[in-house]
Amino acid sequence: MHSLIGEAMELRVLRYFLAVVDEGSITRAAASVRIAQPSLSRQLRQFEASLGVTLFNRRSGHIDLSPAGHVLAPLARDIVLRADAAEAALQDPASVRSVNLTVVAPHTTIADVIAPFLATLGSDALRVSIREASPLAVFRVLRSGDADLGVSAGPPPGELESCPVGRFTIWAQVPVSHPWAGRASISLAEVVEEPLVLLSSEYGTRRVLDQAVASAGLKYQAVAEAALPEVVQALAAGGLGVAVVTDDERYGLRRLPIEVDGAPLEIPLVAAWGASHFAAPTIADWAARLAAFTLVTTQA
């Protein structure tokens, strides 16, 4: 393991490996990185020996990736790109915009918040990759280093930097035939009198509802629960019960804000990132722009 880590962090060898991947030939790769072919071949074989795997299938006049090589190639490319971005950022903070930012968030947050925000960005925006995770797993993924920014219901772990993204209304959604369909709002006390179709407890929406019900000394009857809001809404549209979600209406449902002491029941959304991330200022700026966009769209 020590040997693997030591060699993997040798960026020069990773660059040589990627040169062969991109050029498809030891000869052309040696020319592209400007070293002698025997030296390149020797260093790649030493690299393979240190990893304990074969990265290339070598045949007469041809070389291609082995299964292990296919696994390593995208990881090596990500390491090299991030190392280049880090070096550039230290020399010129403005160049950190070349970072490929990985954002992790729940399905609903991606669909209703992040994707609409991305649609407004110009061609000079950060390159962004989106990864989906359950609401409870978002900040765990972020802390593991598998993402640069996490967006989910707060609060995040205390060692992370964070900023509020917005507050989203929790709706009671009913078919148009339901007696509530023409109302402007509904009280929590009225909601708990109906059979409810709910999200699973890993969702912040469910946790906020449960906390509000407990604080009010109430109880509810959950007739079904699901891991996706679309399924919750579909079951409600079929007449099984009242859906409790933050999503926009689907399947002909009508939505009503759930009021507690005269105020709508809401869920806070938070963006978080590592304080020591080399691109932390740029990530913070991106999160602030997301928050500004969310404020405008939720008030529209």
C-alpha cells in the first residue's frame, strides 16, 4: 500500500501513463512528453510493478489498456487536472475557474434548484459535474473528498464552511377532487387528520414535518412512504392520501402550504464545502450565486 500511494502521487509518471493512453503508442507518447522511448517504457513498467498490476496489453506494434488501466485512466486524469488547477490557482487565483467542480445533492435539489441555476450560466462558468446522493449522505460524500460542494438540508458538520441557499415551502398536495383543492393554505392540525403519503425519513422534508408534529403534540397516520417525491405524488394522485413534499405539482395535484402558527412550514437548504479546499473562495462564490438565484426564483 505504501508503494502504491508513493507512486500514485508521482504526477510525472501519471502524465506519462496518460500520454500513452492519449497517443495509443509508446513512440508517440515519448515524443509528446519529450523523453526517450526506452526511458518512458522503463518508468511505466516500474509503475506497473509498484502497483502490482498490468496497465497495458502490449502486442507487436500495438498497445491498449488492460482492465486495470481502464480503471486507472479517469482517476489519473482527474488527479492531474486537479494538480494543474491547484498549481495555477497558487500562481493566479483567477485561473481556478478551470477547476471541474463536483457538486453532490439530493435528486429533488438537483432537479428544482441546481439544474435551473446551471441553465442560467454563461459559457465562461465553472465546469460542473453533478452527483446525486440521498439527503443524509450528501455531507458524508463531501467529507470523504468525493465532491467539492454539497447542497442539502442543514445543518452540515461543523468543520465545513457553509452558506444558506434558501428556504423551501413544504406543501400538502391533493387531487383536484379533494375538498382542499380550492383552498389557499392548510393548517398542520388539519393535515394530520388525513391519511398521509410521505417521503422516507432520510429526507429533510420528512424530518421537518416530524419535528413540527411532535412539537405541536400531534400525531399522523402515514398510509405509505416512498424514497422518491414523484412516487409520493403519484400515490396521492391515485387517491391514496395527501402528499407532503417540497416539489412542484405533478399528475394534476394541487398544492397548499402547510401553516404552523400562521407561518408556512419550510425546510432550509444549505451549501457546504471544505475550508481547506484549494478553490474554497471560488466554491464560496459559486454557492453565493446559487443562493442569490434561489432567492429570486422563490420570490417570483
